[in-house]
Amino acid sequence: MELNDTIKAQLNHRSIRHFKEQALDKKTITTLLEVARQTASSQFFQQFSIIHVTDGAKRKRLAEICNQPPVSQNGELFIFLIDLHRNQQLRKQAGLDDGRLHTMDLYLQGLSDATLAVQNMYVAAESLGLGGVILGSIRNDIAAVSELFDLPEMVIPALGLQIGLPAESSEKKPRLPLDLLVFENKYQSTLPKKALEDYDQEVAAYYLNRQTNARKETFTNQITGSKSALNKHFTKRDEVLEQTHKQGFLWN
Ligand SMILES: Cc1cc2nc3c(=O)[nH]c(=O)nc-3n(C[C@H](O)[C@H](O)[C@H](O)COP(=O)(O)O)c2cc1C
């Protein structure tokens, strides 16, 4: 099998967080949004929306929330929302109650719709030679983001996506080998020690040799380090269930 350009771009993926000043033209942006629009959708409910953030002040506030200064700088910024509000309104207009809208099932459908749309748009952007980064950090403060964008009940931020012309080059980050990731017919729960050690070494070499923020680090260290530990101090990210309830989700 010959690799086509899209697969080559996918296999060459790396996050880009700094972008050139040059803006994307309108046609490129519209095409990328059309790709997001055409993404597969669970039960064809289309439970997501996108906000293109063009207001400098809003980007500045988002950068603070994300704790990532480049979010307020170059590149285009899109916020992908889980959106059950639209369908709630449609049911209301038909004189119906909210039906299954407040179930975990529909929330997860909205989350997968939004997430797939992000990835579809990301792949399309990378296939054009653009770079980008997914921003889970927009969920650092769900209440603040909801207020910033006037989100009504039954809408909640899922992920951000910043894309543009790359102003940095970065090394490809090695992923778990297929042997550790893919099983045939049944799950293998015994951890293959040697394969994990080899992978840790590969990750260590990546971190030691990368251009920015080079350090001693392995995959195992990341999983056993402070990032995965229970927080000693409560942060807004620990309030995600309360905030999700507040936006009207998951009541039954
Ligand atoms: C759901 C999701 C959320 C992410 N959130 C952030 C984020 O908030 N900030 C950031 O700089 N990178 C974020 N990333 C990018 C990851 O850090 C990155 O994909 C990972 O370290 C692997 O590096 P690579 O994409 O360069 O291969 C996110 C990625 C995903 C899939």
C-alpha cells in the first residue's frame, strides 16, 4: 500500500503551539469548518457547536483561563461545545419535554460529536501543512468560559483548537508501540515489562533531545508523577461534575 498525503501528515503529527502572524484566508477557514460540519454524528443528533473566537479581549481571557499565553496570540482559535440546547429547543417547539437530553448517554454523544469534529478539522488542517494544538485547558474553568461566551443551559465547552501557520518545529513524540496498544480478540491485562521499559527509553531519548524544555522524563514517570495524583488542593478542574450539572446536564 502506498501512503497518501493525508496519512503521511497523520503519521507525522505533532502539536504546534506557536504560529506565524499571517492569518488564514477566509476560504481555508470555511473549508476547515465544512470538514468539522461533515463529521460523523452519533444518531445524527449533531450535538455540537463551534465558536470562532476573533475578539482579542476574549482570547486574552481564554489564555488566562488556559494558563497558556500563546492562546491569545497568533493562529485561529475555535471552541468546540457540547450542544444539546439546539435539540432541547426543537423538542420544546414541538411541545415535548426534554426526553433523554439529561442522560449520561446523550452527554457522552455530545462529547464524542464535538471531539470527532475537532479531530476531523485538525487532520484537515495538518493535511494542508498547517499546525495546531487541541486545548483541553479551556475546561480549567468551565463557569468562566460559559460566561465569556454566553453559553445557555445544555451547552458546555468540550475542547479548543488553535490552528495556523507553524512558527516552530518540534520533534515527533513517540507513542506506545502497537504491541501495547492493540489486542486481538481479548484484552491482555498483564503488562509486558520489557516492551514498557523499551518505550520508556524511547520517550526518555525524545525528552532529552528535544529543542525546547528538554528534561529527564519517561512515560512511566508521567503516569506515576504528580499530574495523575489526587490533588491535595481542590482546583476548579475538580469541580467538573458540579459545573456540568450547573449547565443543565446529567440530571438523570
Ligand atoms: C483532549 C486533548 C487535550 C489537550 N489539551 C492540551 C492543552 O490544554 N494544552 C496543550 O498545550 N496541549 C494539549 N493537548 C496536546 C497534548 O499535550 C499532545 O497531543 C501530547 O502531549 C502529545 O504530543 P503531540 O501532539 O505533539 O504528539 C491536548 C491533547 C488532547 C488530545
